[in-house]
Amino acid sequence: MTYGTQLRERIARPGTTPLIGVYDMYSASITAEHYDGMFVSGFGFAASHYGLPDIGFIAWPDMIAFVQRLRGAFPRHDLLVDIDDGYVDPEVACHVVEALERTGASGVVLEDQKRPRRCGHADGKQVLPLEEYLAKLEMVLATRRDLVVVARTDATDEDDILHRARRLAATDADVVLVDGVRSVEWIHRIREAVGDKPLLFNQIAGGKSPRLSLNELSDLGVQVAIYSTPCLFAAHEAMHSALTGLKQTDGRLPEVDTRNGVGVRSATRLLERNVARLRRSPGTVTPQTPAGPYG
């Protein structure tokens, strides 16, 4: 079984499949203790790798290198990767998709934004002409062997949202994502527009979309939920709190609760589990060498 097949089969099961946003190897190590699927979030990667907002700064070799490290440490987890607009050119998008499939990614998300791009829950988004995006998407679909491809639209005009959702659902993309959905009513409308095609919902704290449980999303007919930033935002809050406390105690570290607290021993135990996974056989799930027109 390949990584793409594994993710595709999980999406096909009853209920909503959660994929948790990770931004570095440490956040992924913690996520792996709780969930079977990860989402390589562009927001989180731009923030952690460059210290920049998610507006198009990511260089594709950096993303591929990160996914390679993730797959080495987590050989059985689903890895869905945000590749923005495919890094502008269709030829580059195809090259990146081939490289990610060789590396062991489970799937990619390809959006229809034009540059300068924005986070899917930010204002000021602009989209490519639909036919231009569809041509790029079709090239990516022809290039992948088994990789799951999520077709994403960032349209904000109501008529355009539904029109693009229908057109994306008519392609061979595995899943459709309309980002920045503002209400449950609109989830219903999009679900109807895409027909039988699996639907993905993006949840981000403080974003434009409603906060919904997995059961609620399942009832709405959503097959996949990505949680882009819970690890990143939790780390932000915790680090701010820890350093504020360090100032208040004149630099004296707090006492570590040996049962539940985080200290050198618990952090080392977490990372040692990655070593154990690296040493074990990856089992029957293996990456597949693509043989598309851009190989």
C-alpha cells in the first residue's frame, strides 16, 4: 500500500478524518502521540522556518526537505502538504509533486490564488482565472502516480465560490477545499455543489470559519478536517507565558512536576521515540516513484 492509497482509504471511512497542522519536527513529535495524520501547514512553516507571514515566501526546496525529515521520523502517519499555488509555474508545481511523492508525502493541497497570495482566512485574496488554474491542476493530476490531490479555491464572491467548487469537483482531484467558509449554511451549499466528491474543511483559530467538532463536520458531510495552527498558537502562548514568568522570578526556572511537567527527561523520552521509529521497518506502506511527464 502506498501513502496516497492509505490516506485515500482513511478519507473514505465513515466520519471526518482530522489532520493536525505541524510546523517543525518537535511539534510533529507531539502530534504523533495523539493523531495519525499531519498537515504541513504553509502558515506554520512560513512562521517557523522564516519568521514571516504566509504570503508566498516559502521556497519549495525547503518544503521538500522538511517533508523528507517528517517521513523519516513518522513512517506510518498520513502527511498532507500545503504547496500553495504550486510555487507559481505549472512546471514547478509538477516537479514539486513528483519530488514530494518520491519523498513519501501522502497528498498535496493546490490552491487557485494569484500572487501576492494570502492566508486562506485573510482579507484581500485574489484568484487566478479559473481556466488557468484548471490547466495547472490537470498537469499536476497527470503527473502524480498515487498522491492525493486536494483542489482548493480561495474565491470570495458567492457565485464564483459555487461555480469553482463545481468545476473542481468535476476534475480527477480527490478532494475539494473551499477555504475561508464563513458559516454552516455555506458548508451545506458547498457540499451540495461538489456532489459526491470528498470535501475538506480548514479550521484555524481566529479565522473566518465557524468552530465545529468532528461529529458536527461529519453530519455536514465533510470527509477531512485540517487544523492548521493549534500547535503553533499553543507554542506561541506557552513560550510567551514561560518567558514572562522567567522575568518575574529574576531568571529562576520553575520546579518541574516529574509526573506531568515538561523537562529534560520528558522531552528526551519524546525524541527517543522518533529514534525507535526510524530504526523499525516502515512496514507495508511505501512511497511510490512517480513516472509522469515531468519525471
